[in-house]
Amino acid sequence: MIMTAIPEYQDFFGDDNPAGLIARYGSPLYVYHEAILRRRCRELKNLIDYERFTVNYSVKANANLSLLRIIREEGLHADAMSPGELFILGKAGFMPEQLFFVPNNVGDDELQYAVDHHICVSLDSLDQLERFGRLAPGSDVALRINPGVGAGHHVKVVTAGKKTKFGIAEEQIDEARAIANRYRMRIIGVNQHIGSLFMEPSAFLKAARHFFSMALAFPDLAFVDLGGGFGIPYHKLAGEERLDLAALGRGLNGLVQSFVASYGKPLTVKIEPGRYIVAECGILLGTVHALKENNGTTYSGTDLGFNVLARPMLYDSWHDLVAYRDGQPLEDLQTKSVTVVGNICESGDIIAADRKLPPLRSGDLLAVLDAGAYGYSMSSNYNNRLRPAEVLVREDGSSMLIRCRETLEDLLRAFPG
């Protein structure tokens, strides 16, 4: 399968092509597609047939201000992990009641920021709950519960189960309620997150079923947050199937209806996807600058260092690649094995190892698919490299700059004097 055989990607670059965008905005470059972003928001908003169902976008996946405004326009709420994320969400137009602060291991200053801005806070340990009680006695709070079931594409992204730093264990619930009572706090919400990038509904539904049973122990709930982790097909050029949202929705709808009936009053049910919302709307473009053979391996040296996209280095993550020459995809040439590397002074600076790609030349462009989630948000200035620009392809096909490329002067901004 080639990229243009996937309907959503046929007009990804709108009125332009990769070469034109690189010429205008520089390389490397993040490019986002507005129509795909809006489509993913609507898919999850319509996941289940329950009036008080809310999709909270997890802003850590991508915090570009323009994308956040689109997500808000589509009616989503948002989760944040830091005051910085809360701040940028406020600048995007989200109201305090649309935000949920889900930090872990933070100090009084971060908790106080949420209190001062009237944002609901989830506490994920007994120590954090005690800290919040001292800081804001009499408050309404939420608890992050570890349901004992975890899932994810890599051990580093499994966020529940036996070996994780997240959440209050089920056997600690009574102690958590005692702490809340001591500080006159009312537990109005419970939330969980089992991990990231699940592609089968079963693990999520299993965790949701167990989580709903635990939620019955809390009499004053206004909401239950089931977490996120919804996966996307990173191997789509090989025909990988999508997460079956219809099956997930059917299973979840039944669980929600049963839980609400058992709880005895209507309450809000939330999910908190990040990756599913933004991953597929983003492509990272970069330029081939050098080709070399070393001990039988062909290396394609690019400007796509792990300061620009960290996921392959952190998690051995796969991203499909498409090569372009003169603005057109190289689709029909005989492929050969090549290892695509970046320009960072580290041996682990590998975007893709042993990939079958058309024979590349210096000056060719590479498109890294599905880079909208945990791409720019994990980027850095390592090696004093400058972070790239970000561009949005609007629904009418035009493109607009939504984040400027950094300059050398930006490297000096945080230094006093």
C-alpha cells in the first residue's frame, strides 16, 4: 500500500506539496491537517449514546495553541498535567469547568495554581491527598485509582497494574476516604488510566468494568473518568486495521448504562484520549542531507534528529515513512533497505532502522506519518538544535503558520543578563 491509497492522505498537503511547504517554512517541519483533526474529535464525541459523556483531550500529546482552539471548537474538554498546560489551555479559550488537573508528585505551588483558578484536581497518592487537604480543606477533589489492569505498546507507557508510579491502589481506598473526611473534602470524581496505544477494545472494557465496580464505593460522585490510551494504526501503509471504535462503543455503552443504573443517579462519564485525537493529523517533514555505506548498512542522514521526534529513540516506536522528490512521492521505484538517522551526536539517533525505501538522494524529502502526538510536545534543544515550525493545512486547502521556527537568539532567552 502507498500513502496516496489512504483516502485521508490524498490531499494532506492541501494546495501545496511537501517541497513547497519546506521552501516556504523550512526543514524540518510539522504539518497538521485540520479536517483530520476535526474528524477524530467527532468520532470520539459520538463514541457512546449517553447524554453526559465528555471527551477530555489530554493536552500533553500536543499543546499547539491553534490545534487546542480547534479541539475546543469541536466541544471537547481537556486534561492537564502541569500549570503550564493549564495556562495554555486557558489561552486557547477553555473555561475552568472544562479542565481537569491530573498531576502526580507535585508541590503546593502547582496544587495552589489549580485551586486559585477553580480547576478540579485529581490526587494520585495518599501523600498528595494529604497535601491537598492541608492546602485546601473543604474542597471537592478527585482520586486517581489504579485499577490493577494495565495495557500499552511499551513497558514505559503502561500506567496501571503492578509496576507503575500512578494511582491509589484499590486496597488504599478506605484510607483515602478517611483522609478526605479528616480534611472535610468531598470526593466527587474518580479517574484511571491503564496505558497507551491499545488496539483491541477488550483491555479497556475489562478495566472499565472493574473501575465502575470500585466507583460504587464513593457516594458523592459527579463524574467517573475512564482514561484514554486509544491507539492508532502506526503501520497503516502495511494495512494495519484501525481500533474498532464501533465495538468499543457498544461495549462501553452497555457498561455505562449498567453502572448509572446501579449508582442510582446520573453522573458524567469522561474519557481522556490524546494520541487518538492528534496523531494522524500530523506529519513531520525532513530533508535527506547525506547517504553513506558503513559495514553493509546504508544510512540516510537527515535533519530529523531525536530532538525533533523522540518516540523512536524512547520507545522503539514505528512511524511509516514516505519519500518525496521534487514534491512528488517516490512510489514506483525499486526499494532497498536503509536506516534513517538524524543529526544528533548520539548513536541512538535513529528514526527508522532497516526500512524498505526507494533509493534516496541528497535533497529528497521524507514524510514521517502519524507524528501529531508526542512529536513537537517532546521536542527539545538538545545539541542546541532549534525546534521546527508548525503549519496547519486548513479545510480550504490553504496553509498557515501556527508556530514559528526557533532562531539562534531564542537559545539565549532564558539566560539572565
